[in-house]
Amino acid sequence: MKKTMIALLALAGVAAAETVTLTMPATANNGGHGSTSAASAVTAYANSGDGGYMFNNGGIVNPDTTFSEGILTTTDGVTSLTLAPRTGAGGSGEAIVLSGSNLVGYSVDSFTFGIESSSCTSTADIALTLAVIKKSDSTWSVVQSTTGSLTLNSGAELILTLSRSIDWTSSYKVVAVIDNTAGTLGGGNSPTYTMTGITMSAVATPAPVVPEPTTATLSLLALAGLAARRRRK
């Protein structure tokens, strides 16, 4: 019976879900910084294309030209992010916007943002928002999102499970907003933190292959043969 079901699924063109890794931007933080919030950063940079875009929730600790507001780089396939401290109630943040072009033709069930290792000058968590956005009439809106407190340790991850699968097209993007919110620590300054080995992946199923008429006829004959064989047993 089990073998028969596998054969039927194969003939019907039903594909299994797989993990698809999205391509991270080679360099980022190209958009300067804007005084915005983590919530608005989800869609603020969507029209700018793939990349990482720094935003600022508070004042700059040291506003000289050498101040590193946010650095996101990918070297030899390894993506790292460093965010420097800020004063006030909020710190600096980075919005990583990905089109997920290699997901076109897939039905997406979930996204996972993960890091391999990290370091931080305090024990504070950071706020991470993971969102799927969709463009309609030149306006981006949030389809679904989740926010969690990501403790900076090895293997940390946040998963966004979609309430229903999305047939991915160029109208969609996925955004990870990393917010250094711990502005009340260290005398009012948010800590510096570095994340290494940043990854974004999706659990997705390839679109079913529609067989040609001849193939469909052969498939029906095969199904009939399987059914007849079962009856003889």
C-alpha cells in the first residue's frame, strides 16, 4: 500500500517541501540613516531593492565621521552585521530586505532568520521582526509578521510560520528588522553587538508540474494498472 501511494504521488506530480536558502546582499548599509522606527522600517526601504538599510531610533553617541552606524557585509558566503551603540530609548537598527527571487515558482510555508555566532558588550537581547510584504499599486503592505526577542547566542533563530502558503512572485519580499533597542543600559546607551553567519531560509514546495497530454494518458494507464494489480491480490 505504501509503495502504491508513493507511486500515485509521483504520477500526480506532487512535490515535497524543501528548505531554500535566500541570497544575502553582498554589501549593505548603503542608504545612510534615517530617523525612523522599527515598525516603519519594515516597508520604508522596500522600494530600494535588496540590501541592508540602517535606521536610527535615538541620538548618535559620537556623531563624528568615523562613527560606525551599521555595517552589513557578506564575505565568502558569510554574512555579518555590526551595530554600534546609540543614546536615548532606542538604538540603531538594520532592515535586511530580500526579494527571494529563487523562491519564484515555489509555495512558501515559513521563513527562518538565524545566526551562527555573536558577540555583545552587554547581556541585552535585541528585537527582531520578520515580515512578508507585498506590493500593490506601488504601495507595500505587511502580509504577515512576527516579532521576538533574540538573545545573542550561537544558533539563535526566529521563525515566521505563514497562516497560509504563499505562491511566491516578484510582488513579495521578506524583511528582517534587527533593532538594537536596549537604550537604557550602560548609562543610557544601547550596546554594540555583532552577528556572524546570518542566514535567511524558507520552507517551500515547488509548484506541481502539469503533465503533457501524452504523459497524462500514460499516467492514467499506470494508475489503472496499479488498481488492477491490487484487485488481483
